[in-house]
Amino acid sequence: MATNKSSDLSIDEARRVVLHAQGFHGVRSTKPVSRRKLSDSIQRLGVLQIDSVNILARAHTLPTFSRIGHYRENDLFDLAYSDRHRALFEYWGHAASLLPLDLYPLLRWRMTRAEQGTGIYTGLARFGRERAELIQQVRREITDRGPLSAAELTLSNNRSGGWWGWSDGKTALEWLFWAGIVTTATRRSTFERVYDLTQRVLPPAVLNAKAPDECESHRQLVGRSAIALGVATESCIRDYYRLAAKETRVAIGELTDAGELIRVQVDGWRKPAFMHHTNKVPRSGSGKNAAALLAPFDPLIWHRDRAEFLFGAQIRLEIYTPAEKRKYGYYVLPFLLGDRVVARVDLKADRQNETLCVLATHAESGVAPKTFVSELAKELNLLAHWLGLPKVQVTQKGNAARALRAEIGQSR
């Protein structure tokens, strides 16, 4: 057994490790990158959270843009849903997610538990117990007819009551999805999910791969989380793939004893953190040239307390906050410059008028707009180009809006 090592990191060192691990160290492209480079970026992250809000772009499309720059969205679609190029699958990772195919065997335990009514929403578990016959009916229909959306099922679409207002058929499909019996075959242009039997969707090599036992699966998921996060506390590691506290704690202990994880104390952090032995502290100055807009569901800022400590900004989702109570806006993207979050912008893609709308621009406390508006303007122009929007329009809302508006006018 390896010696249990420990190490101390300054906050600057911790930031460098995190930014490098998350992929914010390379040169971002202004021209479409290869599908391989896109795939490598997703593999590094290990998960892309899916969200249906499309006021700017789908949530799962933005993190890779923030790290590698311009890529073809069709390439991401192919990686997720094409039989020929499929490298990802949909399942519950960090919430609803796109995940690399090599994680499928590591999540079989979650599917087995779901089929037993464990680890899923209470209402869905109850539906599984009480409506088993209907679930099997839906399964047979998918088997016989092939890929179907919930709306295409022939059974009654009566609402099932309080379960998110879903139809009985949709609820049955979601139960089957949790259990790993069906998966997402593709997505329609409306983002509607089309389901099919998992055995007809995923490659045979993935389906036939031997699934490790639960303990080994947790160790590997914890290891993947630690690699992707760079430096993280136990709660951050647990949150990456939404693992249980006890199982995460055991896995961290075993990996630390084996020398795969190194216990670190970050200056100013109250809780101990962990770093995978393959993650290194980049040289001083690494990451200082990073400039990226971070989607509200970007893995870098999932754990809000960690993001605040590392990057100096208190980040909270306001999508579900009543409009009159929002401080920064509806779909707000923090702007990472160097190793700090210096501003945040509320963005909207007005596709009809071919315009990227900056609805509000706020500098972080103590940060002068003149120190970042030039880089922010470049980033907004790059984003607009990637989205196919020729124009960027900045409103006067926010303490940095005037400076940004002037800079955008000069840069275009």
C-alpha cells in the first residue's frame, strides 16, 4: 500500500491546478476544430449537464466552446446521437447529462438501483411500483415499433397527476430511462427526446463491457471527478456525479490510502481537499491568459462555495427567481479573465434579428470595467460568430454597460 501523502497549496496554486484540469489552458480557436478535439475536451470534463433553456444556447453546448473555442454543433450532435460517431450517451450523471461511453459500465449500479426503486425521485419510484403493467406495455411498444417520443406512444396520454404534469406514457419512459432499459436514441430539432431500447442504441462493446462492482465503480467515478476538478473537497467530488456521502467518503479513503489521491490543504480553505496524483501544479503564470464566458451550468462553477472561494464571485442561478427579484438577470454568464471572475453578462440570442443581445453587464465588486471590457468584447464577438449572429447589441443596464458598449462599437 502506498504512503498516505499530504501537501499544502496556496490559493494561487489551487486555481492553476483547477483551471488546467478543467481545460482552460489551451489556445481557443476562431475556426471550427476537429471532431476529435471536441471529443477530447468532453472526455477531459467527463460530463456535460443538459438543460432545455435555449435563450442563448443549450447548456451542454457551451462548456466546450468556453474551453476550445469554435466547433461545429453538428459534431457534438454526432458524438451524442450518431450511430457512426457516437461517443456519448445520456443518463443521470450530474443531473441529466451527456457522458462519455466509457462511463456506462460505471453507472450500471445506479440503473440497477433505479429498477429497484432506490436512488430516484420518490414519485417516480412509487409510479414504478404501482404502474408496473403500464411500464411493461410502454417497453413492448418501444420494442415493437422502434424509436419513439413520448407523444408518439399509442397508449392513453392521461396526466398522471403531480409528477411534473407528465403523461403516464412519459413517466413510464422516464422510469425505463432511469433503469437503463431505454436511452435517448436522438433529439428532435425541438429538443424532444426520442427513446429506444438501450441495446439497440449503444455499441455492443459498451453494452458487453463487464461492469465493476459498486465499490469499484464508486472508486473510479471518484477518481474521474478528482481528475476533472483538479483540487476539490469531499463534497465537491461527491457532487460531480451526484454520489452518496458515505460511499464517496469510503472511496476517497481507499484511493488516498492507495496513493491515487493526495490530501491537500489549500490556504484559506477550512476543509481538507484532494488532488489526483496525475494532476500537477502548473508553473506560475499558467492560466493567466484565460478568457471565457461560463455557462450557468458549467462544471467549473457547479459547486458555488468552491467557485466563490477560488474565483472571487458569489454565483447564484436566477433563472428560477421572479424577474423583479433578480440581481443580474435571467441567463447570466460569469466572465473568467485570467484566474478570476471579473464580470457577468445577461445574454440572449435574438435569432430572428441575428443579434447577440447583452441585456446587462456587471463588473464584480472592486473591479474596474476598463480592466476587462476589451477582452469581454472579444469574447462576445467570438461567441456571436460561433452562434451565427452578425451583430452584438449592448443595453445600458449594469455598472459596466457603458464601457462595454463603447468597446463593442470600436471592435466591430
